[in-house]
Amino acid sequence: MIRKAYYRVPRSFGVHHKVEHMPKEIFDQDEFLALAEGASMCIVKRLDDETKLKLKTPRYLYTIKLESSEADALLGKIQCSKEEV
């Protein structure tokens, strides 16, 4: 007689299991501005030759890398709160 093995799957493994997502990099400034309308915060990280902007939305973290002059112009158009890191 062959016995079948039954495996119990944990309840947290089902549909309600929350999966963390990686940040999404955006390459278009207009798309970044559109996403900024629904963002709660914009984090600014200034590096040597470039500036990295990060938008925190309820679902994802969006990033864009720009030159410092382009980043300053884009920051002037963003309405959400800004935080320098």
C-alpha cells in the first residue's frame, strides 16, 4: 500500500503574504513629476557629481539620478515635503 504524503502549508504563505518590492528607477523627469503628485515625501541625496531623488509613495519607492543642476530645477516643481540626507 502506497501512502500519500500530505504537507501542511503555513497560513501566512497564502494570498495575504506581503512581499517586499525593490525600488523602481525612473529615467524620465516628466514621469517622475507625475509620480510626485501622489508621493508623501521626496528624499534628496547629494553625491559628488550627481543627485539622487527618491519618492516615497504608499506602494513603491521611486528613484531618479540626475545632475545637480537638473535636480534643483526638478525639486522646484515638486510639491511634496522634501528631506535632505
